[in-house]
Amino acid sequence: MTLSLEHDCPECGDPWGFYCAASTGMYLGTKEKWHCPECDYGFVVVGDIDTPAASA
């Protein structure tokens, strides 16, 4: 599992990417929570499905 994801943040435009805040194995696949280091925008990925998440 990689701990960083190269993707621009839709909230602040941070070009450096996201860090993996948590990862859990589930019967649907691996659940990963990704967060922007600048503004804490986050989203969740379960298997191949990603969904926006509220900032914590």
C-alpha cells in the first residue's frame, strides 16, 4: 500500500497530493481515507470506488 497519492486537491489546489490517514481491510475491499495536508479535505476509497468525505 502506498502512503501518498499524487492528485491535485479540489479545495485548495495543493499540487503535492494526499496522504493516507487510515486503511482497513473489509469484505468489499480495502477502505482507505485520504487527506490533503494543507486544508484537510478528505475522501474515502473502498476497493475501486471513491467518495468525497467531509473535512475532519
